[in-house]
Amino acid sequence: MRRIVAVISVVALLSLMTYSYIEHDKKDPDMDYILTNPEKFEGKEIDFCGRAEEIEPSFIKLRLMEAPYTCINVTGVHSGIKKGDVVEVLGTLKGVDEVKAEKVFVIKKLEYSLIFIRSLPAIPFVLYLFFKKWRFNFKKFMFEEVENA
Amino acid sequence: MPDWTTHVIAGWITGKATKSDVSLVVAGSLLPDIFKIQMLFDALQINTHGFFDPLHTPCGTLLIALMLSLLFKMAGRAFIFLMMGASTHYLLDFFLMHAAGGMKMLFPFSWKEYQIHIISSGNYWVTVSALIIGAIFYFYLTAICQKHLK
């Protein structure tokens, strides 16, 4: 019974992931698809995330944090953004490499790094809690409760 | 994402408060972030075209929890505890601030994204608050245990 459930859940998960992979460009296009087909999205609202590379008075140049990892010029952005900051943009595509921002959300460079640093202590804590109670039995291929846990 | 420390503390409090298996609830609280495997591909500049996206949806998490629970003798209980932890993860992520988008809560039935844009993921006060609440809860539990022992 366990094996049947395991096989069904693995197949179901892989099907979900494959479905997402196939339909991704149609339902939730990423920047790779958008910039490859700019004519389909010209003048339309798109959103993406990038790291600020250059700050000019009239625009900022963002390095995309997703494929194709190229740079995009974003206009209509308020000041206060510094090089290295992570910027989420909701805006209108104008050509292949320009977006007029309508909404911008900025995470400062240090704040962004701190998210990962703050996450680190959680890993040993989870491992300690888990392996204090469970140990893996390779013969039975199953976790068993540790005695006196 | 709120940081993992916040997720883990939320899972720990939930596990303790509901007298569940804390180790599994806490593990479940990080389960949706298996999706972060995506970051490895991002670092290598490989486009995965949304292949890993379902891992951070309730449906995907449910399937992973189901698979993992089969590795435990009491699979049903393990599944419930893992999902309990995963629920706290989605609850916390629901309040994150973004310029647009959110979580595909109804995937694969709908691609619509949901989120209440309240808290920035860079806001460390969320972690500080979680640590304080966790510490208060820990001392409260310790006090209750000592009372029972007397």
C-alpha cells in the first residue's frame, strides 16, 4: 500500500512540475519569454526582480535576477535606490530593454543579505530537533523513534 | 520569504501549543521552501522555466508531505504534523510585501496569485518579534512543567 501511495505521489508531483514547465510561458511568463517576445508584451504590465547596477538621474539599470540575467533600464523610479539594492518592479514594457515603473518595492542590499544570514541558525535547530527524536533505519527504509528521546 | 528562523519558531510554537510532534511540525514549517533549490539554478544562470514553482504551492507541499510521511511508521500522523508546519509557512508568507504577484494558492486549478502585502521580507523586526514570542512561550511552558512536577 505504501509503495502504491509513494508511486502515485511521485508521479503526481512530477506531473505538476511538468505542467508548470509547459504552461509557464502562457500563464505566468517569465522575463526570458517576455524579452524574447517583446512584441507580445509591448505596452503591457509586467513584473520582475533585479539588482540595481547603475543609478542615473532619469533611470536605473537593473540586472535581472532570473533568466536571461540581462540588464533593463527602469524609468519613473523615485530616488533612494542604491547600487546593489534588490528592486521589484511592476511596470509597462517599452521596447526590449526599458520598463516604465508603476510600482517599485526596494529591499536594501544589507537587508537582503541579512535574510539569508538570519535563516542560517534555523538549519542546525531543525536538524537537532529532528534527529534527537528520529533515526533512519536503512534496512527498513524508515525513520524510527530514538529510544529515550 | 520571512527568514527560516521565523518559520521555524512559528512551527515550534504551533507544535508545542497543539501538543503535536514538534520535530515534524518544525520540519514541515520549512517544507515549502524545498523550492529554494531553484536558487542553485539561478546562481548557475540556468532557466528552469517554472519547473520547481509547484513545490511552493499547497498542492505540491501536500504531495511532498505525503511522500515524506511514508518514511514514518505512523504515516497518517506524520503527514498531519508535516502539513501543520507547512500551513504556518504559508500563513507567514501570505503577509509578505511584493511589487506584484504572490503565491499560487490554488495551483494547478488556477494560476492566480494571492498575497496580502503587509510585511517586507527584509524587515528583521519580524524575526526579533518571533524570537521574543518564542522565548516567552518557552519560559511559560517551563513554568507549567515545573508546576506540574511540584
